[in-house]
Amino acid sequence: MSINVNNQDEVASPSKTNEMLKKHKLVLKKSLGQNFLIDQNILHKIVAAADLDDQKGALEIGPGIGALTQQLAKAAGKVVAVEIDQRLLPILEETMQAYPNVKVIHGDVLKLSLEEIFQEFDQSTKVSVVANLPYYVTTPIVMKLLETRLPLENIVVMIQKEVALRMAAPPGGKDYGSLSIAVQYYCEPELVMIVPRTVFIPQPNVDSAVIKLKVRTKPPVEVEDELWFFEVVQACFAQRRKTISNNLLARFFTKDTRDELNGILQQCDIDPIRRGETLSLSEYARLSNALLAYKP
Ligand code: SAM
């Protein structure tokens, strides 16, 4: 379906956004992360990063008054947008009038079933998540998207810069942690751009970035027990300044079994005095597989 609309309909400009908020007497809620995008350039770059076409679908979380949704509707065959704030529904009805390929669902994305939302798309449609996420729930939303194992193509999201850097961080630096490992287990991350605060109404008090997560069809490492793998990773980062040996001892070993840990680390070719932030994804996979017998 090709959508032809007059640019006059687009809501992403300071004057249009303010006009719309005033018309509907809407006071934005900080508690819902309501920082609306007002820059067409940034919107176009976000949409371009998602590689959409009219055969593909986009799932948007938090359409707000529809600035990004309008651009997604022009780029994709179908858009499903989930919005928690009931007050925005009449506004979205207005701003989506010229876009029949958009379906708005009212609800909290953290409580709704993603599988059910996904049924809005044809089974053969390649779907990407594209959103300017509410920052107070960025990590739970991204983790829910990944852990649900939906057959997503890409996840292109505007998030806090600091969280984006953590998701994309390679081993060895201060940004690398359990979030980097979880994201990189499921996806290939790519930092698309750093975004200034001035492109939002109201301006957030943190810097932002757009990150593209290309969802992998299969994890890059062989892990025998995924839950355990993530538990081992968490344990190794429990106290960042401690060695992995001390972190693992505190969590899974007793005085009687502490020698066994050294044996396992040696067998995995991992120096016990290394810190969690220096281990690669494949070293964590090797370590968690070797430690499986110690799973409580
Ligand atoms: N997409 C719009 C834009 O770019 O201008 C608005 C983005 S704003 C950062 C985040 C949006 O997410 C708000 O509309 C907010 O009401 C909505 N939201 C917050 N928490 C949500 C949740 N748990 N589920 C669905 N939407 C949520």
C-alpha cells in the first residue's frame, strides 16, 4: 500500500506539536517518559535505519501523538502502535486519519502479550520494532522483546545514550556488562547516531542515541542452558571490582568446593584474577557450560 499525504499533516515540528497538545489540553507526563520528537530529519534517519518497505511491518511502542508513526506508515506496509496513555488515543485518531495501514492498540507493552500483538501482522511479514522508547522502561522493554524470541528483523530504538553505549560495548571497557552480553547474545548492535536534547518536547535531562539491533536467527555461541548462562554472567558482574573467581565463589561455591572452581577456570583457559568486564561472549558460554554441574 502506498500512502500519499500532504506534509501539512505531519505533526513533528515544534509548532504542530504544541498546537496539538494545546488543542487537546494535554499536559505531558514525565512519569510515562513523554518526550516527543519534533525533528523530521531525525525521524527520517530512524525510519531509514529500519530497512522497511511496503511488504514489511513495523511495531511501534509509544506512538505519542504519532510523529514517528506517520513516517513509519509511509515506509511500511503495516504499522501496529501500542500506547499506554488513553489521553493520546483521540489525538492519534486524528493524526492517523490519512494512514489506514496503522492500527493503534491501547495498553502497557510490558503487560500485553507480544505474541498476540504480533498476530496483527501476516505470518510471512518481516517485522521490525521501531520506537522512541519511554526511557523509564527501556531495558525491560528491550529484554521482553528479545526474550519473547519473536521473529523480528530489526529493533531500531531511540534510548538514553548511556544505555545505547552499554548495549553496543565490546569487552574490556566500563560500559561492558550483563546488558551488553544479553543484547549481543540475541542481536548485532550498531550505534546509528547520537541525538541532541533539543529535538524533543519537552527536552529530556539525559542525552539520547538511536541504536539498531539486528536480531540474530541463532545466538553466536553454543550455550547448554540459557538461564544458567545469564545467571553466571550476572554473578561475574555482582561486584565489578572483584575478580571472577571471587564473584563466582561468593555465589555458587562453599569452602569445601572452592578448589573445584580453580580447576574449572583452568580447564576453560580463563585466568581467575580477571574481572567480569574482560570476558567475551564465547568465554562466558564456555564457563557457564563447564559450571553447569554447580547449578543450584
Ligand atoms: N513516539 C513518540 C515520539 O517519538 O514523539 C512518543 C515517544 S515518548 C518518548 C514515549 C511514549 O511511550 C509516550 O507516548 C508514552 O505515553 C508511551 N509509553 C510509556 N510507557 C509505555 C508502556 N509501558 N507501554 C506503551 N507505551 C508506553
